[in-house]
Amino acid sequence: MQQASSSARGPSMGLVFQIAGSSSQLLLETACLAQYSHDPDPSIAMAGQVGSQVKMRVGNNWLVANVRTMVLDRNEPSKIIAEIDFLGEGAEERLTGKIYGFRRGVTRYPTPGTDVYPVSSVEMNQIYAADERPNVQIGMVYPTRSTRAALYVDSMLGKHFALLGSTGTGKSTSAALILHRICDLAPQGHIVMVDPHGEYSAAFRSNGAIFDVNNLALPYWLMNFEEHCEVFVTSEGSDRTLDSDILAKCLLAARSKNRLAESTGRLTVDSPIPYLLSDLTNILQNEMGKLDKGTNSLPYMRLKTKIDEIKSDPRYSFMFSGMLVADTMQDFLAKIFRLPSEGKPISIIDVSAMPSDITSVVVSVLARLVFDYAIWARNEPQRPILLVCEEAHRYIPSSTTGNGQAVRKILERIAKEGRKYGVSLGLITQRPSDLAEGVLSQCGTIIAMRLNNDRDQAFVKAAMPEGARGFLDSIPALRNRECIICGEGVAVPIRVALDDLEEHRRPASSDPSFVTQWREMGGEQEILERTVTRWRNQGR
């Protein structure tokens, strides 16, 4: 065991003890590990520890594995039994004995008794070096100080991605970092981001278009029938079915009054044809007038009252204003999807100031427009779109009852079918266990930051590919702005210390310092005055 090739740099750490397809075991020498721990190379100093990489020779190839667990051998305290997960293999360079041409997967397994060696930083560079595919570099591979971590953009976006992490782990800054890097790589891209807290406007002021209640101007007639029902139908149970049937009949009649309807061969309640809200209420009134004395007019009254209420409420004017009846569909799609992008490839949709009861409908309309555009533009030159959802557990909840089912259905559909049409989904959430089942497993790349909740950790483990399980055990121990990335977007699973983002590119999500701000005083009356004015005017 002591004869080491010049390539292995020093004596072997131990030997292969047991081989199994998914998880195998090593027998490591504690004295050797102690000797390596003083090495100036951080990768070799970490050799044999949980989360480190080790290598073993099989024929002319080097096999690389990740250490998952360690336990002291009870019979012989000078030895440690370590469980490993194989990552892949690379050829051996003749002169130096180093690894080159690393690739994922294993063709030949080692036999018990094979010597095990540490992996140096130079070899880590070879293993994790980005190939010629388009990629963005987002940080350093742990535990090296020089190996850059690369995300393959096409693979990551082609099969969706999820960014998970508890509050305060640097999730928003990491999302901004990844999106900035993608925007820098592809300044003519098309990214739509739903921002529920108004954090990202500050981060993308220079290279993004920012939309909120003041300038979104989302026409209400773009809603399909299901979304209309979520906004206008307030009743439950059998009454809801009755109200929905009446709304369908009257909505179709209102849409058919538009000139565009004449040139449309097959007009349905879902067709995005402009109509006047006043036409809809007049049709409801007329239908009510036709009723017999004994027939109940309550459903008509319920619908009419709700429509009038929304029409007159200034909080809903970004969507239900009388100014939005013109056919602006083409301009709206161009504005939101950045077609053309004009150097601003990302549109941030700030929904924080919208009334909470309509937010899910707004997200539903935007997501459905992305998907429908992709379907109807199939014969055109392709313009793939990335839809990023912050706080995704709000819109794709695991419960299948209650409000907000329209947005849940469309996002689930994008998760399942989006990649066929060139629509990519990016989910950002702190509660992966609250997401609808199956959505996380549709994400080809998972970027996991620290998760404090046991249930969330178990949920992420279930969604991760087999070879990355060893990395997952370190999720509770990750530092802020550290993450584990596995799946399609990376060559092999990696732990990454993310780059610092420039101050002007960061989201406005830093936590307040209570002690510092409680020491400040003065101007409270003016603060209250300005706040109350904004509050009353429903403006920010």
C-alpha cells in the first residue's frame, strides 16, 4: 500500500474495502490522513474528509469518488471506514500521472484492495473545468481556492432549474448573480421574472425593464375563462357552477361585439379578444331582464356587483382600467417578453403593490401568455423564454383546493411540457416541501443552499439524482452564499462558494439592523405623514 506512483503525490491513504453499484466503502489510515492535513494544497489537506474527493487507479484510468460518511473501525482504531459515491473517471497523463479528459459515469469499477489517493487542486481544475459548451461562472468549487464553478446554460435552462434555501442564506443575491451572468452572456435574451417583494428592481435597473402597478398596464381581456372566474365569481359549491355558466355565456357575447371577432373563425370564451367591461355588465343586465318572475336573479346580481366593484376600485386600475380596451396585445407581448430586448433582456414584474387577491391571477396570465406564445409561434424563428418565479410555493402549492388553481395548473404544465416549446422555468423557494409534488422532480438542475427544516431537506433529497446524495448530507452545514449544485447544469455535483455581487447589482433584500436603526431618532412625524398619505392614496 505504501508504493505510490509519482502521480499520486505521496503515499496512498488506504484501500478499497467493499464495492457496490451505488455506494462503496474505503478503509483509510488515520496516520495518513493526519499527514495530508498539513499539506499547503487545500484539496489535499481535506483528503478523506466528508465532502472531499479521492481517486483510485483502474487500468489506465483514474476513478474519482466523493466521500459521504466516515466511521472509526471498532476492531482497529487506526483505520476509518468511509462510504463513497463515484463521480466519474478520467485518463492518466503519461508524464505527470495527472487526470485529464474527465467524464461523468463509471465504465470499470475498482476491485477490493485497490489503493486510494487524494485529488490535488490541479486535478480538481481538470475535473471541474468547463468544456466548450456555453457556460457562466458563478463561484469557487469547495474546497479549492482557484477552481471556477461553471453552469452550462443550455442544459440548465433546457430542463428547468430550482434554487432552494432558507430565509437569510443569500437566496435572492444568488438568484440575481446567476441571472446577471446569463444576461451578460446573452444580452439579447428573453427573461420574465415575477418579483413578489419588490427586491429585484434595484438589482436590474441597468439591464432590465421594471414593471409594477404604475406601468404594467395588463389588459383584463387577456384573461382566459378560468381566470375570469377567479376574479369575478365569489360564490362556492353549486352556486359557483351556476355563476360560472352565466359568466361564460355573457363573456362570449361581450367578446363577439368586437370587430376582431368577425374575422376570427372560432371565437371562444378563452380567445384574447378585447371587450368592454360596460358591455359585459349591460349584457348581464339584459339577461336578467329576460328572466321570468319566478327565476332567481341573484347570480346575475352577484356577478354585476363584483364587476362594478373591481371597475371602480383604483387598486385594480393597472388591469381593469377603461383605457386598456384597445387591442394592445402585440405591444404588450413585445414589452414583457423583451422582443426585441434592446440591451435589457430581463423584465421584472413587481407584484408587491398589487392587491393580494388578484396577484395569483396576474402571475397566471403572465405564465399562460409565455406558454401560449411559445405554442402559437412554433413555426416562427424560435425565441425561447425563461420564466423565473420567486416564492414559487405560493403559486404551485401542494394543495389542489382553494383559490389560485389557474396559476398552479399553468406552471405545472410548463414544468411538464415547457421544454418542448422553448419555455424554461426557474423556481426560487424557501419551502420546497410546500411545492406541488412532481414539480421539483421536473427541474433538471437543483441549486440547494442551506435548508434548516428537516421536511424540506428530505424533499430535496428525494428529488436529487443518486450520485449527489452524499453532497446533500452537508446541506444543513452550508455557510451563507454556499450551495450544492447537481443535475444537468453541471458536469458533476459540486459544492460552490458563490461570488460576491457588485453593490449596484444586488437585490434590496438585506436584513435591517434593529440595534443600529433603533438608535436613530428624529423626523418621525414627517415619516408618519408621508406614509399615511401613500397609504390612503394606495400609491407607494
